[in-house]
Amino acid sequence: MAAALRVLGFVASMAATAHATQVVAARKAASMIRGGGFVRSFEFKQRLRICNAYPHDASLDIYHDGKSLTGDVPMSYKQCRDFGTPLREGDKLDFKNADSMVGTFAISELPSSDAILLLIIYQHDAQTTAASFKSHVFAATSSAQVAVVDVHKGKTQAIAKIVDSAPSGNGTISEELRFDSVVAVNPGRFDIRLESKDGKVLATRELVAVNKESYTIIRTGLESEEGHSYPDDLIIFPRTPPSALKSHAEGRFVGMAAMAASILACAVALA
């Protein structure tokens, strides 16, 4: 049976209110995921990964210190994208919906290592359109690592499961993926299932995992009290092609033995 999945934890991201600015006190904490900012040095290879989990029919335009990152192709809901733009302490990322400001993320510090800098924008609650952020630093590891995040807003409770359906004498193996955690998996093809508490499958997506890659699984959706609602769904990024497994040994998934991430938080969000 697969080893227990090790929780690294999230710290609640800031609550955004209309035209309100919030600054989250910066704290270093190994093995923690936080709502806001990154820790850094200029000599290292770092990549910004942004996921749009903000439920809206209109796409998001993203600006880095006033310069467009998305260009003529704004990011639609449930889309993730990597950006190679150099980042520095004090930089700001503005998220706009048409001509309206959705939120601003301020970078207070960045990691002194090679890393993927994950930033997720999502709706803070079901009552307003205020935005919030969650961030995580993926440090370089030899195995595939997966951050599992829940930004769904509403009353429906759900769990995520990773299912290895490869033929074996033991049959199908599945294990719950705890939200707001980071785990490691062996190379292979897996189904990621989102299930309600009564066992109903709400969404299923495939995860193809290879060594040295960093993956994000996001539960998204909105049960709006006013306006349009969006159904429960899963975002998985990046989407590795199955052909990439040819150079990797496939195996059952395993829990993460150890992982460290130092995060510094500072952000702004507007309705």
C-alpha cells in the first residue's frame, strides 16, 4: 500500500474587501505554503507559474510593473501559464478583468535557490467578487512533486483522490490527497478524482507524472449566493504527455519524505 501522504500545510491567505489593502506579516517557515509572496536571490533560475482559479467568464490580463505579461492572449478561467520574466523584490503583479482591477500581488522577497514560483488567484468568498492569492515555492527535487490546493467557494464538501489503475495483482490502488498539502509521486499515469462526501464523482482529470517536474492540482468552483455559479472542477498543470514516461520507470505513488519551502508574504487584493 502507498505510504502516507505528508502534509506541508497552507496558511490562510488574506481576506480581500472592496478597495481594501492588506499586508501579511512576513515569516519564514520551512515546509509551509502561504497566502502571498516569495523568498529569492538573483543568481538562480526561477520561473513564475500563475494559475487563474478566479471564476469569471472574462479572462484576466496580467501586468508586471505596468508591462503586460499576457500580451494579446489573456488568461481564461482554469488556465495556468509559465512566465520567464525576471522578478525582483518590490515588484507588483496586477490582475485586470477588462478595465477593472481584480487584485494586486506584491513580491516582498524571493528564494535563494532554483525554484518554480506558484501563484494562484481565486475568489475570496461566495458573497463578493473580492480576490485572494495563494503562493508556493517549488524547490528542485529529483522526484515529481504535487501541490494540492482547494480554492472552491461554497457549502459543498469534497475530497480528492489519486488512483493508480495500472494492472497489478493488487488491483486498483487509491489514496486521499489532502488539500493544502504537498506530496511526491513516482512516475506514472494516475486519475485524480474529486468526490463528494457521499462518494459521488464530481470531476476526474488525468495526471501524468515524471521525475523532477512540479505539478499543481487545484479544486475550483463557486456556489455564488448572487450571480453566476461555476461547478466543481479540477485544474492540473502542467499536462505532461504520456510519451514522456518512456524514459521514466513507472510505479505506485508514494508519500513525500521531506520538502522545504521558505515563503515571505506581502500582497494586495481589490474587489
